[in-house]
Amino acid sequence: MAILLSACTKPAPRVILAPHPVPPDLLRPCAGYRGPLPRTEGTLAKAIIAEAQGRACANARLAAVAEILSKPDPKDG
């Protein structure tokens, strides 16, 4: 009887989940416009395009990371 009671006093083991491997290039920030404040229509257009490209890059990286994190871990079987 004492053996059965002592078995219940052990704490449950902690489960530690290993992180999914995310390629380092997906964790780097995307460049946007880094120039001076646009003063002409041409520089404003270039700034808008650079910001749009940076946003598209960031969104694509976020989507790739989300896809990696949503996949089941192959080590889990």
C-alpha cells in the first residue's frame, strides 16, 4: 500500500517543446525607404515604391514563418 501512495507524490514531468527551425534570412528586417524627406514628385514616387517593396518583403517573410510554425514537427512522428 505504501508503494502506491508514494507513486502519486512525484511531480509530473515538464514538457519542453523544441522550437521549429526558422531560416535566419526570414528573421532579418526588410528595407524600406531610407532617404531624406521627399521634396519632389519623383523622390516621393521612389519613396512610395521602396516602402511598398519593403512591406511586401516583410509580409512574405511573415507568411513563410507562419507556414513553418503551423507545420507539425517531423520529430513528433
